[in-house]
Amino acid sequence: MSIIEFNNIHRAYKRGIDVLRGVSFSLEKGEVVGLLGKNGAGKTTLMRIAMGMIEPQKGIVSLFGLGPRDEPIQVKRRVGYVSEDQILPEFLRVREVIQLHRGLFPTWDEALEHDLCKRFSLPLNAKIRSLSKGQARQVALLCAVSHRPELLLLDEPAGGLDPAARREFLETSIQMLNETGTTILFSSHYMSDVERLAGRVVMIHEGGVLIDSDIDLLREGHSLVLVPHAPKVTRDALLSIEGCIGVRDRSDAMHAVFRCQPRDALDRVARQFGSTGARHRDVALEEMFIELVGGQS
């Protein structure tokens, strides 16, 4: 049984304008998956559907084989959740917020709680309203992970933090819990975070899953080919080639992303157009995603 499964999820906020159109993927026990996509791609919507905060208009989501709105207490006791816009009760002290969460979870680990309080140097007697953004996120993270959840959902939890704080935040939550078998789905705008921490990437674009791949296979199995401009070298012609999944018209050439090895991609371009002077260029994973998203718009 998958830990979490999205099956043909559809969701619209305005009639006729779907944010998600048939999104399907699942996570198995112990996986760490980075969820990527532009702003508005539907990452937060998926997380909220998983938490039972909103319902899909079509499709089914299940956590541990349970529906998050059918069995909300059973599901939430096994899940940790932190989001960028999460709001803690500002009038409570840090100590009181922790005590509140401690009472909600039978599996609460006080040793882990104390370790995180020490690691983050949290001011336990301070009210939430007096904390910095980074400190408030750390309190939210402590409350989300101290019951050692089977599934951790992180929706841009480190957005707005400086690079050092973001790195510490994500590495604490992801590496620490994954060592004990927690399944983790986290969204991020930063490809460097995903490359460092995830074993797999799911990329949502224009309402669907554009890429679902192991990180290493993604690096090895995609190529960027630069095809010089010519009358017959059009976006549609390139996209008609087997394995071409994105094309951007740039000043230097047509940039085409292929789901295959560089040699195969160049051979396919040559068969389509003849000798064009096309060349392969090595790119970092982040640049490849920029090319791909730009080539899908």
C-alpha cells in the first residue's frame, strides 16, 4: 500500500479554469520526493487536498489507505504538516503551543522535542507574536515532527528565510526524519534544495504531471539540444520528434529538451531536419527545468 496516493485529481477555483487536471502519483514508505512547479501550478492545492483542508472536484486521494476527510483524526495523527503561510496562535507562548500539540499526539517523543528546542534555541516563554519568521517556522516544524509522523508534508516551509536558515530548516526536518523511515513530500522553488535532499522529483505544469523521475535518472535521461534557426526548424516540428518534451525559441537557437541521451537526441534531430549543426549542451538540473517550463508555456 502506498503511503500517499493522488489518483486523477482535478481542482478548479474558477469555473472552467482548472488548477489541477488529472494529477496522479504516489509515494512509497521512506521516499523523499521534491514537488516542483511555478507559482500557481497547484503544489499548495495538492498539499491541502492531502490534508483534507479542501476536496478534489474529481479523483481520489488516500493516505495510508484512508481518506483524509473520511478519517481525519486517524490520518492527522500520522502526518506532520508545515506550510509557508501556517499561522500559530500569536497570543500563546512557545511552551504553550508545544504543550497543546503534545496532548494531541499519542506518539509524541519528548526527547526529540527537547533536542529540537535546544538545536533551535527556542525562547520557550516568548509569545508567538514576538518571534521572527524563522523562529515561528522552527516552532511549527517542532510541532509537526516531534510525534515522529509516518508522513511529512512540507509546503514551501522555508520560503522567505535566508539561505543558511533555509538549509538548516530543511536538512533538520528531512534528513532527521527520513533516517527513521518517514515518507516526505516537500515543495520548493529552489532546485538546489531538491537536488540535495530528494531522491525523486515530481514536476507539475499546466495542471498535470510533466515529470516524475528519480533524480539520478533525470540527470542521465534528459538532454538539451540547441538547433540553429532555419525555416523548417519550428517549435511544432521539434515537438513532433520522439522524446522532445519542451522547446524554447531563444536568440541563439531553438532550445529543445529531450527525454533521452544526448547522442539519441542529436540523431533524431538529424533524421528530422538533415544536417543542421545542432549541438548538445550540458546544463545544471535547475537550468534544465527552466528550459523545460519555458518550453511548455
